[in-house]
Amino acid sequence: MKTIQMTIDESLLAEVDRATQELNTTRSAFIRSALQLALRRHLIAKLEDQHAQGYARLPIRPDEFDGWDDEQAWGLP
């Protein structure tokens, strides 16, 4: 692991300290977890954007999925 230095608002640090006490963890572990979550959210947003751009470039044709109509039977009357 690499040690880094960062600047953080005192009020945010106080919230982090309260959360780390409740979770019985350290600041470093908490911040690592928060960064991992932020990176995961960033990746998901990026993939969703790519998905939307793909459909914008090549929209679904009105009849594109008609062949699947019979496969959508959910067993309901």
C-alpha cells in the first residue's frame, strides 16, 4: 500500500470519524472503501453512457424483437 496525504474539511472528517467508530474500522479503511465505491459508480455511469450512445447511434427498429413475443410467456392466465 501507498501512504498519501490529503486535505479534507473538518466537518467531513468529523463525520468520517463518527462513521468509523460506528463501523469499528479505521479512517484509512473507510476512505479506501468509499473510494472503491466511487470508482464503481463512475464505471457504471460510464458504461451506462456508452450504452445510451450506442442506442442513439443505432436505435432499435420497431420490429427488431417481434420474434421474441412468444418467449415472453410468464405463465400468467
